[in-house]
Amino acid sequence: QAASRTQDEAVQWANQRCQEGWNLDYDGANGCQDIDLIKYYFDYLGVPRLNGYASAYVNAALPSGWTRSFAPRVGDVAVWGANVGIAGQYGHVGIVVAVNGSNIRYVATNDGAVQCTQHTVNRYNCSIYLHPVFLTYAYLDLNWRVDGQDVDGEQSAATADVYINGSLAANDCRDYYDQVPAGAKYEIKDVRASS
């Protein structure tokens, strides 16, 4: 399962749910619960949802590439097992939006208020953290040299076509700079000297 979102995008998405006071029964069962927000989050990240109550997330099979850890990172799904920390018998889940020393700030629904809100707790209050696989970027920076010399201006620069993962990204470019997914394959084709 390829990552489809960056860590920053995931945190912005979670914070946006708070700003809009999100409180939907996303899965259509039992009203708005904490797992509704997490199922929505899994859909946003483009991965299969987990089933069961929040407490089941402690040991449930994870989407491809995801891992469990006791060390939180932003964008993680924080999981409380049954009757652990702040959780009741069905457990609890939220999305970590900040890690500050021994505390985390997380976004969740059904925390004494049905709508999505932020909460701060000690990071050790939680049973486990689920680390998603996030999309990362690298920077591709092509600067053309003509006859071994740096080119000032564009009057005598060479041009070329740039392909990223087999798709044309720039046609007849003289200079190219872009953020591309880490691990992307790039090709430089049809290099020509300009008149």
C-alpha cells in the first residue's frame, strides 16, 4: 500500500476536524464515536480500516507498512486498551497532533463531548501508538551547464524534458526545481542546446 499523504497533511487534516467541530456517525453504527474519526482518518490516508472497538486496535492487524510503538509521533493513532488510562471498557483512540516532552496532544471525538476536540495527556497514559506510513518528498534540482560552464540567464542555456515516474513533468525546460515523492524515478530526455 503506497503512502498517499505527508505527515504534515495528516496533522492538518486532524486539526481541521476540530476547527469544524466534526461529529459524524461515519460508519453508520451507534452514533458518533471515537472510532468514527479514526475510520475517516484511515480512509483519508487511503488504507484499509481496522474493525472492532477501539480496544481491539491494540492488537489488530495493521495496514501494510504500519508499525506499533510506545514512542508517539505526530500523525499517529493513539490507542488506549480497555480500562487503560482515560479509556473505559471499549478503549479509546485519537490522532496525535503534537508531542511535547512527556505529553501528547491528540484529536478525538466522544471525549466528554461528541464533537471533535483536542486533549493533552501524558504520553504514557496510552497503551500503544500506531505509526502510519507517510509520503515523503525529495527535491529534484536541475541546473544546466553549457560546454562545462555555468549559464547566466537563459539566452544560451540547454533545454531538456523531465520525466518523473514515466510521466512528462517539464517540456523544454531550461531550469527545473520541484518537490517529488521520495524514491521517484526521474529521467532527463531530449537534451538540446538552445540557439
